[in-house]
Amino acid sequence: MEPAKGQIVIDGLNALTVGLHELRSKISIIPQDPVLFTGTLRKNLDPFDNYKDEEIWNVLGQVHLAQEIKQLPAGIDIEVCCV
């Protein structure tokens, strides 16, 4: 929904001048409460399929999770579910 008045400015750019798809692909939120979406772990980490598996494994290594994920039967392709 577009605002009735005023504007939303992000880094000096009026957000209304950017297409919705482009805007959504350029910003993200980091909620205080962690959330997993139904699907694979890979899809949760890279929902737009922008990165190769090698890059995802590299990041998992940087946050010290690679060894734990490698022990899972399907690795990053393991299905996660929200309850």
C-alpha cells in the first residue's frame, strides 16, 4: 500500500520511486526472534537462490555451524518445519 502522504526515504532515495520487487530484493529485516520458514535450510539461508552451495558452506564455516550441518543426513538440503 502506498502512503497517502509523506515519503519513505532510504539512503536518500524515495522508496516510492523504486519498483516493489527491486525494493524488496535490496532490503531485509533481522527480527529479534529467529524465524524459520517451511522448506530447506538452504532456502531459509538463501531464499532467492543468489549464492552457490560453496558460498553458503563458507558462511556456515565462518559462524562455526558447518560441522554440525554436515552431520545432518541431507546437509543444507534438510527440510525444516515451523510449528
